[in-house]
Amino acid sequence: MSVSISPGSNASTSRSNKVDDMTDPGFDDNWSIVEHQDKGIGIIISSGPIECFLKQISYNGVPPADFELLKQFAQFTYHCSDTIRKGVRIAIGTLRWADDETSLGKEAQRIASRSLSFFKEVAAHEKASGPGARDLPGTLKNMTLRYMVAEMDNFSYQVQNYGDSMTVYRSQHRLRYQRATSIHSQEQKELASMVKRKLGMVSKIHWIACAPPDTPMTTPSISYPKVTEWCDDALKRIRHSLVRHAEIMLVSFPPIRTLLNFCDFFGAIVSARAHDQRISGNKRAREADDPQSEEGSGPSAPFEAPQAPSPQEQSRTKLYELELRRYRIDFEDNVEELEESNEDAVRNLSSIIDFWILESGNLTRNDLDRSLTCLVTLCSYLKLVEEAAFFGELLAIVYREDLERTPSLQNKIILANALGALSILLGADDRKLEAVRAAEDGIRILSPLLDSNSDQVLAPMAALKVMYAKSLSELTDYYDERFILWGRKAYRVAQEAIDLYLRLVKEDPANPDLMNSLAQAFFVKASAGAHLVKILLSHQGFRKFACIPPLSESSLPACENCELKDTDDKAAHDRIRNLNVETIKLYVAASELSIVIYRQLVQDIPGLYTPLLAEVLLLRAELLDTYTPKSVEAFYEATYIYEELSVTFPNRFDLEVSQAYTCLAKRQRWEHDLPGTVSSYEKVVPCLLRNLEESYLKYSPDEIDKRRSAADVLCVLSSLHVQLERYEDGLAASMSVSEVDNEDRVYRRSNPVGRLGVQGWCKWMLGNSAEEALDDLEAGAKLALQDWENEKNYGMGINPDWKRMRENPLVLAWCGAVQCAEGNDPSALENGETAVQMVREWAGKADVRFLGRHQLEPYHRILPHLLVLLAATMFCAGVNRKASELLEETFKLIKEEEGKVDGSTLKTALLLKARMLEEIKENGKGGNVEEAARIRAEAETVPSKGFLHRLGCSLRGGF
């Protein structure tokens, strides 16, 4: 297989002055993230106790001695690991919450003080060692610090809970807290001692005094008792998951992209070992042929018959066989093979755990490598991300210690590849900064070897750069000039990886593994660009720069009218103005090159590469969606692939299907394809509901978010049914909301305004009594008015709440319409006018209009519907002139929106205008019957029934 791709094929407009060239003069790409931190443009995830924070806490119960210690620590705030900063903040909290009048409180303060002193020592060591020593995964120090901080966090919570408790509770639970405090104190001492010994921060005499008998100074990290304990805990968690969640694991679809990336890194480790063995074998052969060498002289050894393998050796053989096939994805294109492959993964993982426990303390070096590699791969296959990250870091620690003992070329290549695999695992475990540092460290190790050993280093370096770019672009979703600089660097690093892969593909164009890696590099490049676009557009919603219109074909000229508060504001302002369609087309071009390669790969192995193709197709559609309606076709292509995958592997791609159809539905709704929008959302709902059934933790925050997302989609779907006059479907969808958004499952019930509004209006339109409809509508209207009052007092917040902006005006307008039919004109007018006022105010805000355009949220299109309802109410109340003006405004808005209004509203507006022309007398004369007849004829061409027959002007006597 061969795909022709030119290194310079970024986009047809790559030399145009309209396009951002993605370069940042003055920003050195060779510096690591922590080196840039020293220059003031690095990234700190957990803020440290800076001067202003120290001033605040000095009056909140921190003892003077500890406060002095904190002031000394302040000089290391920006020169230490992020974990240490987090630990210091937790220690400060413990000091503040501990009651120094109790023995337990005093002990807690002593423990926190000891932790602060330890953190200060380690921070000073890191500062002296240089930035490369900070936040470095794959080291015992990093792993131990993380466990220390996790234990401190748990202990701090207990201290706070004890301090806030009543005297009776304290006396009842004093022994339990004393035990917990004693255990925590001892564990913290052990962990601190481990770190100090590993960093060489203790003398040899101190080592001999503290270490167990016969403990060598070079004890491998894997042999430390605490590390063994952590391994046992991880294995217990895995076994628990295999039992509790076996059913979900057996039907899940494995993370193919992750497993293929493991192929790159673990395959390179195997190749490095094989290369070294070939060299050693050739050397031994030469020595054997040399009569002068000692090995080459003397009689040959007698032949011995092989002995039967022992049970332990049989286990090792099985482990080795498993290691050789660890990257294989054992299914092709049917669900039976997938389930069989999943069963094998569960069974093999159980076997590895049994082998580890059986051989505990007796694992040979090769057994250790194979066991850890299998644990990493199988845990990743079964999506046990936390455990996979733990064993991946342990594997990197083992290889790092090998390199420290024997700094050979082979060990350097092995460690670099292990760090690449670790970067994948840390990113999946949401440890973004550590994922960046792992990839950086791997690149640092291989960079000096690239020219001299390109045959062994080129492919791993390219794979590391892909992981580096991916982890950089995923660091954060928030705007900060530093984050933008790193996101732009991610784009450049991805291009560097592409250039390296193109060199490899040129030598071996038929290699599918290389082509997959190249396709992924293009995908990561496009993803980095898409992430930048997302951050910039989201930040515009936060900063609300008034001079920035929707995206144009070219960058906007410099702006001199905006008053900017600081340099960060100016940087954000200029970057958003520079964002243009031509630049986004660069990202689209990268995604299309990835698609070209994946299409070729799918022809050979569809079961393996089709999910990856669908992922890139969806990314391309999302990029196109930022500036062109043609994204509908791109979304259709992505959804078609996912539908095919769902047929082959039922229910395995529900999340991807729901994401693709949700994006498609938003674009269809913006383009006013209401039937298509409903069809798309109807594909989403079953996927979301099945996803709820498969959740691991029924009361987790993730579960709550899933339920609210499903409820929101059902609310949107129910309102779309109303627009299409499918009132029975709308009522059914709204009733489903309460089933999904169940108070027993959700700690805080979502706002039910949308559900109540649709339920009440659908009941009314289906002929139910006004009393039944108003039970729901008035309850929803009350909540909507409370929201409106809160917004007047406290503002809208950072970003508009589109759900609230759609649902609150509608429930008020519908409530007013039913109240009017019952003869309650004052309440009807008040609710109808408030609904219209809400939308007018929101539509008048430039930032809301900007976000509405870029998030494809046509909230403003409900205004004609509200105006028609209010006009009908005013007509009933005798305010005829105002009613006529509202109708004229309605038709004007419909014209401005190019007819993008639902047929039900349009027909009702036409029929109401005809009715008013017929019945309103002017200058003592009758109505304009001829004009009314013409408008009625026009209304008949609209293929909708309308809702005039359920309004007060049709139901009340005298109309």
C-alpha cells in the first residue's frame, strides 16, 4: 500500500498572507514546559502559596513557626513540582483546621509541620537540580510524592471533620482518630524517607540506621515495601473490577488508537533488544572463530538432553507467549470475535495477576518486564486507566534504574519508548502535565542519538513527538496566553513528527503500521488546531470584545478603538481577530490527509482502522462546522461510518454516535431543517439512555452529568416536536425527562422549566383542560420569573445558559396564552410581555449574538413565536394597535431570518393578521375583507395547522 503525500501539502493557501503561519518568534520550542516556567510562561496546575496568599493565611490560625517556614518555601513556589505545591496547600489547610487545644489537633499540626519541612527540602533539591528534575513521571520520587499528597488530602479531611464535630462525637470517636493519626504519621515518615534515600538526601550512616538489615544502597524501587504494597493494592482493585464490572468489560470496545500506539513503543523496545542481541551474538561468533580467544579454545561441551520444564517455567513460557501477542487485537469484523477477544483479555489479566502473586519476590528481571508490560496493555484494553498508568509508571521506573546502572544505547532507547507509552497512559488518566513531561523526557533522551543511530531512533522519536503534541494540546480548555503558545507549539511538533514519518514511509511505503502512525500524526496536528479554535472562540464569549464579528476569510486589521485592561487582554484580542477561515482550512487540510491514509488502510483491515477513520471524519466535520453549512455533508459521512460500526458491533459506539448526531443536529437546527434535526436527536436519545444503564458508578458526578445531558437532549427534542406540531411525541419526550433526571439518582435536580413548559403546552394543544395545562405552566413560569429576577440582580454570568434562554421565555409565553384563553388578561399580558422582554435583552447583547452564531444556538428564533402569542393576547385584551405592531415585527423578523421560522408559527401569524383585518374597524368602517382573504389564501399554502384555534381569540366568546 502506498499513499503519495508531499511534506509541503499543508493547504493550497499556505503561502497566502491571510493564513497564520503558526510560528511564534521568541518562543524556543527546544525548551521544556518547566524551563519555560522559569521564564514566566510555563504552566502551573496547582497555584502555590505566593505573597498575597501568605498575607491572607497569617490571620487564619497558622502557627508563627510554620508561617516562617511557608515564607521560606515561597522562594521555591515556581521552581518545584506541581505535586509539592498541592501538598503545601493541603498542609496549610490542615494547620488551619487543626484544633491546637486538643492532643489530636496538636499532633495533626506536628504532622503538617513535618510535611512542610520535607516539601521545603525536596523543593530546594529540585531547584538546585534544575528544571529537568520537576514533575518528572517514571521516577520513584514522583510516584511517592503523589501518594504522600493523596494521603495528606484524606488526613486533612479527617482533621477538618473532627474539628467541626461536637464534643460528644469527638469523645465517641477519639480512639479511631488517634489510630488514624498514628498510622498517617508513620506512613508519611516512611514515604519521606523513601524519597530522601532515592534522591541521595541522607548520609550513608543515616541510611544504615534507617534501612532494614542487609539493604544495599542501590535497592531497586520495585523492592521497596511501600511499592510492593501499592502493587498489591492495584492488583486488588483490578480483581475487584474484573468481578464487579465483568459484564461491561466483556461487551466494551477496546481503545484501538491506544493499543496501536503501544505497538509503536513496545515494538521499538523489542527491536532494541533484538538489535542488541544480534550485536552480542555476532561478537560471540567472532570470538568463537578466533583461535586466540579463550572461548574459542578447548574441547566442546558434551551434549545434555533437555530436562522437563518445571511448573514455574511453564508459567513463564505462557507469560512470554502472552507478551509476544500483547499488541494483537484479536477480532476482525464481527461482535462474536470481539466478545471472545474481550474474554481472552479478562482471562489473561487474571492469569498475570495470579502469576505475579505466585512469584511474588521471585520474579526474574525478564519476568518483571513481561508482567508489567502485559498488565499495562491488558488494563488499557479493558479501560482500567488508573491501574494501567500505575504499572506503566512502575515499568518506566524499572527502565530508568537500568539506565542509571548501565547507560547504554539500548537502555536509552528502551526508557524513551517506555516514557512514550507512559505519556499515553497519563493522558488517559487525566494527568495532563505529567503526560507532557513524560513525552518531553523521552524526546530529551533520544535527541542526541537521532543523527548517529537514526535506524533505531527515528521511528520512536516520531511517535514521541506525536504523543508530545497530543498531550500539549490537551493541557487545558481555558484561555491563557501561555496555554495558547503551548497549543501552537503542539501544532508545530505534530508537523515535525509528520516530517519524520515521511522519511520512514519513503523507505518503506508498503508498511501499514507506518502509514497508521503517519495518519495519526496528521490527526493530532488537526486536533491541535481545532483545540486552539475552540479556546479562542470560548474566550471571546468570556472577554466579550465588541469589535470582533463572525469569522471572515481573512484576518481583521489592527483595532485601535478597544480599551484593553492589560497585556493579556491585548494578546487575546489580537489572537481572536487574527483567527480566520483560511487558517482553519489549514487544520481541515491536515485532517483530510489523515482521512486519505485511513481510507487506504480500511480497505485492508476494516475492523481495525474503520473506528479511526470515523474519528478523523468527525474532527473534520467539526472544523468545517465553524464556518460553513457544508459541514452537514461531512457530519453525514461520519455518522454513516459510525452507524455501520454500530451494526457490526451493536451498542459499542453509542458515545461516538451520540456526539456525531448531536453536532449534526445543531447544524441542522441552525439551517432550519427541523425534521432532520428531530431525526438526528432521535438517534442520540437511545445511545444516551443505554450509556446510563452501563455506568460503573450510579451516584458519581460522571453519572449525574450523563443524566443531565440526556435530560437536556430530551427537552430540546420535545420543543422541536412542538414546532412540528407533533404534540403527542412532545408530551412523551417531556415525560421522559423526569424519568431520566430522577431525584433519587441526582443530588440536585436539574431545572424542570423546559419539561413543565412543554408538558403544559402539549396538554393544551391536545385538548386537555386549561386547569391541567396551567398546573404545569404556572409552576414552570414561577421558576422562570425567579431566574429572571436573579439575572437582574447578579447578571447572566460568564457564558449564556442557552437552555434557560430557550425554555424560560417559552414557558412564560405559553402560560400567558392559556391564561388568556381562561380570561385572565392581566396575568397573560404580564407573562407574555416578560417573555418578549427576555429575548429582546439577550438578542441585544453583542457577545450573546457572537456565541449564538458560533455555537449554532438559534435562541433568537423563538421571538416570532412569542410575538404571535402576545399579539393574540393583546387582541383579546383590546390593545389592537399594539397587537398589529407586534405582528408586523413578526413578519419583519421572519424576512430577516430568510423564512427560518416553524410553519406552525408562520401560519398562526398569517391567520391572526387576517382575523384582525376582518374584525378591527377603522374610521367607523368594517375590516379589510379583501386583504384578509388574500392573507388567508397565503396561509393555506403553509403545510401546518397552526395554533390559532387554541388561543383566546378563538375560544372566548365575542371573537
